[in-house]
Amino acid sequence: MAEKVYAIPNVQTPNVPVKINPEKCIGCNTCVETCQIDVFIPNPKKGAPPIILHPEECWYCGCCATDCPTPGAMEFNWPLPLKPRWRNKETGKVSQLK
């Protein structure tokens, strides 16, 4: 009989490193493979967005959002002291790292 393993995510603080749009995320797990710190784990449901397991350990390098192949699936959430100073003049939105 296979042993069940449970992963309990840490409580997310207001500084969630990324915002994942579950309607656009295809569950490819590119962000899981790219993250140097292992902030994410694959979702056990095939095609579902990854689980943010350790948000407080994020280094805010942006690799996950930069390498995401699906436009709009993942938005990097810069903490206030690290927010880039460039914005789209028309929308006011912080430009993605792509």
C-alpha cells in the first residue's frame, strides 16, 4: 500500500510573491521547475495551478513569472521596497519582466 504524503502550505502573508490566475494557468509547472528556492510544488490535480508552499522564502528574482509560457497566468507581486520604478504610461501597471 502506498504511503500518503501531505504538504501543508505556510500561511500566506500579505506579501504573496506571485498572483496566479487559475483561469489562465495551464498547470505546466514551468514555474515549479524554474524556481531556485522551491517556493512552489506541483498541484496533485493535473492541469491545476501550482501550490505556493513557502511564500515567505521567495527571493523575488522573478524567474517564475519570466519563464511562464502562458500570458496572464502569473503576475509577479513585487514587495513595496523592491517595486520597479517603470510603469506603462497608458495603464499605470508595472510592466512584466518579459
